[in-house]
Amino acid sequence: MSGTTIEPSPPPSPPTSEANPGPALPPPRRRRTSRRVLAVFVLLAVAFVFLLVEGLGSSLDYFDTVDQALAQRQTLGTTTFRLEGTVVPGTIHATAGGSNFDLCQGPHVVHVANTGSPPQLFQAAIPVVVVGHFTSDTSMDFVSNSILVKHSSTYAAEYPNRVKKATGPVC
């Protein structure tokens, strides 16, 4: 043998993409998923806020008084809403389909034609809420399918500022 030593050759380096052309790897997916998740959360938040505002907005306007309804009669048209007023004494008349009576607030009077049986506590000179609509946007006639009457003295005792008793002459 000759006096030469053989040094081991270094291991081959891994192939690079330039040295080994092949299919390119897709770029890593980074922000697409997080943007979609963020968009879904934003959409859900907007929907929640919309439902909250609509729900609270409609619950705040429980009924319109006779004065309010007459002032907004053209806007209300024939849409269904709740109307509050005091039953005018001497105007309750039973009909084949229910009863007719007048509701008033101050000098304003609305004629109500109610279908169905009125509640047992229904009588003259008490505040009631009727559910229905005007027959036209210029009419003083209101068609109702429901009458709501205060049902007990406990409610008045618990909420004295909400219930107004008719004192003195009615309307």
C-alpha cells in the first residue's frame, strides 16, 4: 500500500429546488382561515345587535293612546296596533259578533267595533287596550279583535304610576 490515506468524502447535500426541478409546494396557508372566522364572528355580532335593537324598540311602544293614534292615523293606516283609551259611558252596545263602544282620551273619540266576547271586567269608564286597526287612514272607526282589561287590584298596588284611574268626568 502506498502511504496515502483516504479520507471519507462528505455526505451529499440535500437536493435544492433549483437543482431538482419538480412540483412546487403551495405556499403555507396562514391568514385565510382566521379571516373567515373573524368575518363569521362579525356577521353574528351584527345580527345579534340588530335583533336586540329591533326587539327592544318594538317592546318599548306597547300601545298608542287615542290622541297618539289619531295624530298618526295616516302613518298607521290599516296596520294592526294596540290602542289605549277610556270606555265612554253609555256607548257599549252588544252585537251579534261582539260589541261596539267608544274610546276616548280628552276630547278625542274613536268608535270601536269589536269581534268576539269582551272580558268579564269590561265596563264603561275604565281604561282598556284594544288590538286592531283603523278601517282607513282617515277613519275614526277602529276594528278590534281583542280587548285587554286590567285584571286585579294587585297590579295597581304594585305599579301605581302605570295605572291611571278615571277621576271626574270621563273625556
